[in-house]
Amino acid sequence: MKKKVVSLVLIASLSMGLVACGNNEKKDAVKNAGNSEEYDVIGDTVTYDPNKPVNGGKDIDTEFWYWTGASNLFESLVDQYTKYHPNVNIELVENPYDDYWTKLPLALQGTDGPAIFNMHNSQHDNLIDYMAPYDIPVDDIEAEFTGASGHVIDDKIYYTDYGLMTATVYYNTDMWKKAGLTKEDIPTTWDEFRKVAKKLTIRDGDGNLVQAGFSYNGGIQGDVLGMQYQYGQNLFTEDNQITLNNDAMKEVVNRLKEMYTVDGVCDYNFGNNSGDNFGQGTVAMFLGWGFMTNLLEENFPDTKFDCFEIPVPSDKTPYAYHRYNGESTFGINKNASKEQQAVAQDIVRFFLASDSIQKEFCLANSVFPAKTSLQTDSDLLAIPSIAVLADHIERYIWPGTMPSTVEDNVKIMLEDIFYNDKDITKALTDAENNINEDLKNSNFESQESKYKYADETIKD
């Protein structure tokens, strides 16, 4: 990967071992305060030397804020960091997700806010003015983290992604087998997908739907905002205006509508949340993002599932398979004291350099590792929603931190087309105009031009 603050205080004094992934065996003669042991330097390009004292070896307290649901990860990070730096006491402060995004900006305005905090790119506009850039060369981060170039602002990085996720097809393996399908039947094109979805659809003698072959009920706006890339169509223009009323988007939306109205793979009144309905056993396939892996395993442990990559229009390699979104690295409070910021910078460097910690966070969140050294890791690739991205990760695009108006208006647009039978051109035009009106008051800048294959896009 949102009331006075109730804190979960975890003063880090435990000594958990760190298995430092990487090949650097270099030793440093400098001893850390409180430690006589000499440690290996961690990392390859972004490196971390545990032997260098923090805060001159003097005791220091610092706050680290995060949102509810990840306490084990942050406890582990703190324990591993303070093994090397016992003079640093880190107070972990946990907040409910929704409260987090109200409290954090207020806390960062003064000098008493957390020195370091969990970040999400959806809050970029609200937080970036309070953040300090990383004290790590941009080239080093770009060399090791996929997509880091999309987070460069005036030659600086304030946060990047440690894990990536995208729209992925989840399918029920029991239903798949009962339909006589095998791994060989996994579709790679949309035409093949529609045929498979029809095979997975079950209706009774009266035509009532019993099992949906594919469902997008509950909203598919986040998935639609990415499908147009398969046709070489960027989502934004060079002047940061959204473009929806185009042939690519019409093809995407018409295909989705026809899956219901022509193919009959689902009905609009058959459940109101495709992910939950999938877990409940009434839907054979749905489009979900990586976080759905953990939700399904936790909430529907009896549902057996696997994943495959989102289909594309043809056997030809597309401009991009889809867009991705990232789980963000940490933010550093520029209003914290110089000493506090130095500790925060040190924690960030440790986090980025350590393959083992990066792996912990990616496993826990079922996200594809942005760090290139982990992109062939067998434990990570054992997770279906991660494995499907391994072959084509460079063909996924980061459009930038899209303002909420984009998804909000596309959701309305799709509901009008699917449920109210609104003319598609009229619906696309209305949504496009509404979004662009809102973007006039936004600092949004598309990152599509930084995509590796940006020169393959449709030229207007």
C-alpha cells in the first residue's frame, strides 16, 4: 500500500536477527554505539552500513505512524533496525485507516508530528508539501526499483513503490475443472476469455443464472481505467487532460457490456460485489487487484482459486497490458527536527537496502516486488497474483497519482451505460468534460511519458 491519537507504543529493544539478502560481503571498521559486533554492509546499489552510528550514538526517541492492519510488519522492521541501533527508540503509532488521513496532515503541519510515516500515493497532493526528499541518489533508486522514475519530482524522490499490483483475473479452480477446462485453456485474448466465460456460466431450465462465468458487479471503473492502454491509447494527453471519448475506450466498454447482454455470462442484478460473490461461490471469474489474494484467503478460506494475466486484444504484444498501482515507501516529515529527520532518512535507507525486509512487506501484501533483485524470488512467485506479472512487468504503465475525480466520474459513466442504457459517446463525453473541469484545480501531472515504451502510443 487512511480524535487525540491513541498510540500503540512499541519501544524497540528486541534483538531479532536479520538475514541480509544480497551479495555484498564488505566489512566496515566503524563500530555502532552500544554494539561491538561488526556487520556486513546491506544491499547492492542502495546500500546500508549498520556499523555507522545514528545520532552520534546518543539516545533518541522518534515516532513512526502507520495505519491499522500491519502492526506485525512494522514491529519486525523496528526490531531489525534497532538491533543495529539500540540507542534509537521508535514509538509506533497505529491509527485506523480513515482517521489516519485526517490526523496525519494536521500533525505534519507543526513540529511535533511523526518523523516518519506510512504513505499512500492516493494522498500525494495532501502530503507532498510536508515531505522531505530522500537523501539517496535518484539514480541509485531508479537502478533497483521498477517505476521509480515515475516518482521523480525536480530531480528528487520523496517516496516510491516497494510493491506493485494490477488488475488480474481470479478464477475458481473447482468450477474451472467441472467445466472441463485445464491450464491449457487459460485465455490470453479477450475473444478466448469470452468463450471460457460462457463455458463457466450455468443457468437453470428457466434461464435463471446459477453461476456467473464472469462478473464485474459492484464496480469495474478501476479496471476499465487501464484497458485502453492495450490499444496504444494513453489515458491522458500531453497537457494532462483525460481522454475518454476515443475508439479504444469505446471498444473496452462495449466489450464489457456485450459480455452481459450478448454472451449472458452474468446479469446486472446477480450480486452486488463480484469479489465477495466469487468468494461465496456464485461467480467463476472476476477482475481483482493483488490485495484480493489476502482478503479471499482470510474471508473465504474454502474457496480454491488461481490467477492469470489480464487478456489482451490479440496475440500481438500490446502497448501495455494495463496500469499498475504501488504500495508506497515511507514519507519523511520535513518539519521534524534535523536529528529526527536524520533518523528517518536512516530508516528509509535501511528499508530500501534490505532484500529480506522488502520481501516481508511484499509477501504480507501480495504485491509484485518493485526491487529488481526480488523479481525472481520463488517464495514471492508462489503467490498467484504476483506470479502472473513476472513475464511482462515492464509492459505495465504508471499513469501517476490520479485524483479521485477520475474514478468517481468513470464509475458514474459506466453505471449510466450498463444500467441506464445511456448512449456510450454521450456518457464518455460527459465524464471526460466533468473530469477535466475538476483537473483545472489539480496539480496532477501524468507520468505516462516516462513509460519505457511511451513512443509506441497512438499519436493524435
